[in-house]
Amino acid sequence: MPLLFIEADNCTEDAALIAAKFDKYMRFFRRKAKDTDGIEKALWRTRWSAPDTERYERVHPPVLLVFHQVGKRTAKNQMQRVADLTRQHWQGIWHSTDGFHSYDGCIPIVATTLELLREHGPAGPAFWRFGRTDRQPLLDAIGNPRRDAALARSRQAAREQEQRHAEQEVAAREARRPVCADCGRKFTDDRWAAVDWRDWGQPRESHPHLCGDCQSRAAAAQQQAEANERERQE
């Protein structure tokens, strides 16, 4: 758990007083200060370490409410009442296309009871994230598994699109690859580069329409023909 604030209640405090604490949390989380590097950032980040914002969205640190059934109020009612009163701090924005909520600028508020912790432990489904229907393990409750899955699908789709684009470029390049006018074989990359007329820094090839082997034979045959012609004339 990188960073977690905890509030404990014995079910004796009024829900409105508990909810008011989140107004203070929000004011604190929004405060800015210059760090030792001179860059302005959230004040809380200058005091506690936490993951980068890109991985965890631009959310504030999570707050865990732990209720213990001692007072006259029930833990379930306390949870629901606090959730209703703090909605403006935790409610995200639903993205129907991708199937997840985004929580930029929100506080992940999670609630549980000592009884649930005793029953399931901190790694079990003992935690209710305000706004969700089911209890979850703590890391899932403060995180955003649906968003993570949607981003993973998006990254996978982007990789597949990039791969298809690369394959199309390779296919298009192969379609442009010259073919030897004599033997019909495709030019190698080196041979293709050698006969590329756009490169003015290269010497001109004598037989740009032939592959390397055929050019060698053609050049040899031409030299022999020229030698035979000189001998005939002599």
C-alpha cells in the first residue's frame, strides 16, 4: 500500500461530523507547494511518497474508514450516511464506451468494519469503495481495475494497429522491389540501394535493370565482346 489515510469510528460520532473531515481532506489535498527541486506540486506529495500520477490517475490519496460497532449507531448506516454526504468528493465520471469510471480530482473513500477485517483479513473482500456495489480487497477497492483493463485493451489495440501498419509498409515495399530483367529474381536490399537513381552520391551502375550476379555476367560478356571486336579489327 503506497499511501493510505485511516479514520476510525466507534459508531458514536454523527455521520455529518465524519463527512466534514473530508472537506478538510480535500482542501489539504488541493494545496500546492514548491518541492526541493523548485517545482510546484501537491503539498502532500512533498511529505509522503506515492506512485506517479499517470499510473494511478490524477486522484488524491485514498482514505479508509474503519467502523467498530460500539455506539448506538450501526456501522452499515454510518457507512451509507457518510457516503451520501461525501458524494461530491468521491463520485467519478462514467465512460460508457470503455466501461469504467474516471476519478480525476476525487478522493477514493473506502469503508470497512473490524468484524469484516477479522473475517476476511486485509487481503480479502472486506472493503467497500463508495460508489460501488460489492466489497473488494483493499488494493482493488482503492484502485480502478476496470480502467486498468480498458487501458490495457487500448494499448493492445494500438500495438496491433502498429503491427498491421508495419506489415503493410513491408508489403508495400516488397511490391516496389525491382526484379531482375534476366533471371527474374528480386533484388537484394544492397542491390536495390545500389541502383537507386535518387542517391546522387553513388556511382552509376552499368546494368541497373539486372541483379548483382547477372550484372557481373553481363559486364564480363561485354568486356569479352569488346576484346573480341578489338582482336577482329586488329
